[in-house]
Amino acid sequence: MTIIPATVADLEDLSSLVNAAYRAHGRPAGWTSETELITGSRTNPASVRAMLERGVTILLLRLADYDSLCGCVAVEPHTSSTWHISMLAIDPGRQASGLGSVLLTAAEKYATARGGTLAHMTVIQARESLIAWYERHGYRRTGETEPFPYGDESVGIPLRADLHFVVLEKSLPEPN
């Protein structure tokens, strides 16, 4: 297993993986799919490039016996001590195998090694099973919410009018 930062050479593979995981593009839907909430693409190569250009690190997971990309997670500083984790995606055929936990831990360690003491993320409120998964990994709901970006088709087209994000946080351990 290797976890390495993405480069511009990974734009197409990353976009394809994220869209498959979130929107089941061309593949059977995994348990983390949001196809009942949002249609269209979750991302595209240009959006991923923009993330890399603004300094977001996207960690890639590849398995030795699996040549194509298995997973990814984005991590970026929000403040000097708070890091935002997003776009955690595992190939739908590999979900529920522990790889999401591996990548989440890698993102937390990446942030911790750079002075992070708090991990922050947002999840659509209707994705209760995903929120519960993050809570089992030590995240807690802060009580804060953020609006869903209605009208921004770059994140897809919502199928419901009541979507918003809940904010989750986790204190990160001291670096070893």
C-alpha cells in the first residue's frame, strides 16, 4: 500500500474516482454514494487542478495488487492549527474494507505533522450513516452548519431543497 500526494498527472484518475464514489458514475453505487441527494458530477479535472494550485494536498492510496487509484483524501490548513479534511473517496468496489479509515488516519497524521491540533470537516446533514462513521472515528458535531451551495453546478445538482452541511471536528493527538 502506498499513500502519496497527488500531482497534476493524477487529475483524470482523481476526478473519475471521486465521481464514482460520490455519484456512482459508471459503477455500482457504494455505501457512501449521495446519488439520492445530488445528481451530476462531484468534481472534474479543472476543479481538482484548482485545489492543487491553491495548496490543497490530496493524498492518494494505491494498493500493490491494484494498479488503479483506490482512494483519496484532501487536507488543507484552515488556520495554523485547524486543518480541513474533505473529498475522502474510496473506489466503490473497495469500500467497507478499512481503506477509508486508513486514508482518514493518513490525513490526520499529515495535518498533525504540520502543526495541526484540530481536524475540521463538513458533511451533508442527510448522510447520517456517513456522519455516524466519522463519529466512530472520533469526530463530533459542533452544532454549526454551513449552507449547501445551491446554484453552483460544479458540485452537482441537488435533488432536494433542504440540504446543508453539518460541521464535524476532532482534536488531533500530539505528534509522536
